[in-house]
Amino acid sequence: MNLKKSEIPKARVLIVDDDKNTRDGLHRALRSSYQVLVADNGATALDILRSEDVDILLSDIRMPGMDGLTLLQRALATQPDLICVLLTAYGNVETAVEAMKRGAFDFLMKPVNLDHLDLLLQRAMRTMQVERENADLKAQLNDKFGLENFIGNSHAMEQVFDLIQQAAPTQASVLIQGESGTGKELVAHALHTLSTRAKGPFVAVHCASLSDQLLESELFGHEKGAFTGAMARRKGRFEMADGGSLFLDEISEIDPSVQV
């Protein structure tokens, strides 16, 4: 069921600042678009982070007790996916660089330009959404095609796993051999999933089901008018797999001249 816009949970923002006017001003500015939590010091903020799920931390750097940079490190240790934006009225290049090194998403000067802050938080939320979607997709791919999908803990299977992990990061062509039903396609998917091309397409061609003439057109494509019946340009599987992986299933079943 699709949620209406008003039913979609708002992102949670934790504002941390020892200055009450700043806290109240940011709270008023953000409460219509976000669930807003506030804290007047780093220790209170950490207590909130330990008990609540928070999407964005918006913290001053100069505060009595725990400063913003220390809070940043401890907050990320508590919630590693937290997006952290630091605020300061005493900013300089060195402070900004140090904040980014410690894991800050961005750095804003006080007094805060609210339009700039709004754009920054929108960008942060888009980044977070993409990262979560990528993590979910990677988990789904690993569940379906990764090594976790293989059953076996014998020495022979351990050698297979090692070979897959060695071959996957390379640009080498891989020949997968085995009896019918031993999982050759699973190996091909695992090689793709664990490779640097995992974000690209996985294109499979079942060679044995195509005639030599059809296979050539299927693999290499053709231009419009190249032969009788070629009514339009057609991409071949090699071109479709560009940036990803091409799996030629049962390649040994095709005519040797086509294999060449």
C-alpha cells in the first residue's frame, strides 16, 4: 500500500546547542518538516542517541563540557549511519577539515542561513536514502547470489569459494565447468555480485537454445537493413553487458566456428 505524503514518517533531527535562542530558533525552523529533538549539551545528546533513532545530528562545536567534535565521534560510534552537520561562529578551514575527517557530513557557519540549512538537510536526506537503498539492494543480492547462498563446508567447496573471491575483483574471463545442476549459474552470479562491476548489468545468454545464426545476432546485434528482416537496429548482448558481466551459458554446445 502506498503511503500518502502526510503519512510518511518525518526524519528525526537532533539539535545540540548550549545557546537557548539558537536551539529554539532552529526548532521553529525545522519542526514543520522534521521530527525535532533538542539537547543543551553533548552528554544529554548522547543519552538521546542511545535511546532514540536519529537521522541527522545538528550540533554546535563550541560547547561547555563536551565539544562538538568529541560529540561527533561518540555519536557516530553509537549510530554509525548518523548524518552529522556541525555549526560554529568561529569557523576556519582547519576546523572544517578536522570535522570532515572525523565523519561530519558538512559544516555551517553561524548565524545559520535557514535557506542554506534547508537545502543541506534535503541533500543529506537524499544521500541517506540512496545509501540505505544501496545497502538493502546489496543485502538482497548477497542473499540471492552471494556466497551465502552456497551450501557446503567441505575442503573442495572452500576451494571453490576461494577461487570465486580471487577471480571476482579481476577483469579476467572465467570458465565455469561442472555437471548439470552443480550451480554454475550461481557461481556466475556470485562472481558478478562480488566484482567491481556489481552495479552494472548481469546479462545471461543461454547459448544452447539458439541457432548459430540467431546466436550471432543475439551476441553482436545488428544495424537496420543489415539483412532481410532487420527492420530496426538491435543491441547485442555484449553491448548490453557493457560495464557489467556477460554469462554465456552452455557455450560448449554451440558450433566451434561460432565459438571462435
